[in-house]
Amino acid sequence: MPFVTYTDMTLASVQPGIPVSTAPTVRDVGLLLLRLCICVIMTTHGTQKLFGWFGGPGLTATGRFFEGVGYPSGRVMGLVAGLCETLGGLGLGLGLLTPLAGAAVLGTMLNALSVHWTGGLFASNQGFEYELMLAGTAAALILTGPGSLAADRLLPVLGDDRRGGVRVAALLLAVAAAGLVLLIRD
């Protein structure tokens, strides 16, 4: 009998001689939980920037903040960040276009890391620990994929990206886009 790890086990029962079904694995459920958590965080943060929901500043105040930390056209940059957070968060939650959704979140969080970098690691000193966790989560979801409990499984290109070419390209896109945006920051 071949060696089977717990991550290979499905939530359905496995019996000798019966092929393993396509039922979700424990790993798939874990990825879903991770995706839903980052979805809630990123979507609410994005809508705070865009619409002032959940006690957020709204787009005008967000634009002033972006200008204050050195970005040109603060309102436009706030709009881009808000859209990346909102749509990226929703995409990750649904597991829809996961590499692109993760790239949107990762690129935005790399820029947020640069804003908070001088505060050191801890958030209590305006540091970057929160942004680092969100960036790492987005990068991990880009590279692992969303699991089987995701809309991506219905898409031909993303549903069978075994070698990870699309995922690696999305990660590189996020890093390149974040780098370009940081180049125009004062």
C-alpha cells in the first residue's frame, strides 16, 4: 500500500480498492479558510478607502494620505489601492482568478510595507507586521493555488496549472508592478 499523508486524505472515507474521490481534502478546507480570512480583511480595507465604509476615510481623505506619504496623484493612487484590495480580496475569497487576485493584493501590500518600513516590525510603532502577514498570505495563495473549493477549478487554464507557470508569472507581475509604483513615489 502506498504511503499516504493526512493532506492527501479526503474528507470522504477512503476504502481499499476504491479510487480516491475528488472530494475536498483537509488542505482544500484549510486553503478555503485562509482565503476567506484574507477576503474579509482586504475587502473591508478596500471599501474603507473607496467608500468610507466600516469607519474608513473614503477616497478624498485616502488620496490626501497617499500624497502625504509621497505618492503623486494621491486620489488616483488611493483608487487603485482600494480597487486592488476590494477586487483582489473578493477574488481570493471566491478562488476566482486567484493568481491575479493574489497579485493585486501582494502588489498593494508591498507598497504598504514601504510606507510602514521605518516604524520597524511591530504595529504598535506604526510598523509593518500586519502588511507583511497580508503580503505573505497573498504570495502563498498565488503559489499554492486556491485548492479545489474554488471557482478557478472551472477555468481551463487555471484549473490545471500543475507546473505553476501562471502562478509564478502572477507573483512576478505583482513584484514588478509594486516596484514600478514605488519608483514614482517621492
